[in-house]
Amino acid sequence: MDLGRRVLEQQEPLYAEEEDMYEDEVTRLESLPTAFEEDEWTHEDLEWIIEWKVRVFAKPILKHLDKNDDEEIRARINEAVHESNIRTKVEALTSLSGIGVPVASAVLLFINPDLFTVIDKRAWNVLRETGYLEQELSDEPTVDEYLLYLGACWAIANEYDVSLRTLDRALWVLDIKEDRNSSG
């Protein structure tokens, strides 16, 4: 499989067809960065991000998240918004009960979609298959794996002059297509 600007951009309509939360995603990618920057985000916004990222696993994660004090959640989110160091941003979020690296990366995506993308096994698989990443993604992704993944995504997005969001959506679709081709 080859990646290229045309291939990546052609996947967007397919992502919109496959992703049942696509319209909400687009709307929230427009509104949430400002809400986070101005500290006007709500607990419901955070719950939506978690549901968007993990779907059927949202309930147990939200149960764990509720173990955190509201002030602590707000402080860690604000740290992720305003801290300049990416590792520190991720670690601030993962210090919250219930938040692992994948969910932290989803929160970062909605904080700043121009700078962050969400770590995803499907996207990682495509990057591995195309030679951009060498190792398999662990079952519990680490901060180091996210930083490696994010760096690869920045490089590819820059190389093909596409947004991180376009890249992520394309990688997700390409892995789904690969699954269908190998099982059909």
C-alpha cells in the first residue's frame, strides 16, 4: 500500500460514511479548541470525547473518571491546554483515573487538531505496513509510543501536505479496507 496526498484525501468521504459520529466530530473539532482554550468546556464535552474514542468501553472509563474530583479534572485539562511540553500534556491527562494514552490523545486532538492526532491501532497498523513505524502497538499504549506515532504523523502530513485530521481519517479507512480485503 502506498500513501500519497491523493490517496489520503480520497479516504475522507469513506470515513464520513463509516464513522457514525462524523458530523458531531466535525462540529466539535470546530468548537472545542476554543472552549478548552477559554476554559469553557463541560464535563459533557469530555464524556463525548471519551465516547467518540472508545465507544462501547465508555461506561467503565467514565466510571473511573468519576473517581476524580471535578477540580482535579479541570486542573489536569488546563495543564494539557497550557503546558508546552507534549509529554507533560499527556502525563497530565493520564494522571486522571480512567484516562489512558489513547483517550488522552483524543482529548489533545480536540484541544488542538492542528497539532495533535489520536493514537489508534488501525492507523498504527497502516503506518507499520507502509514502513513509517517498525514496532507493533502495545495493548496499553505508552506515552513514548504516542510521541513516536505523533512524530510519524507530523512527518507524513508534512510530506503530503495534508492535515493531521485528514491523515488520521485516511489511515483508519485504509485499515478497514485492508481488513475487508483480507477477510473477503
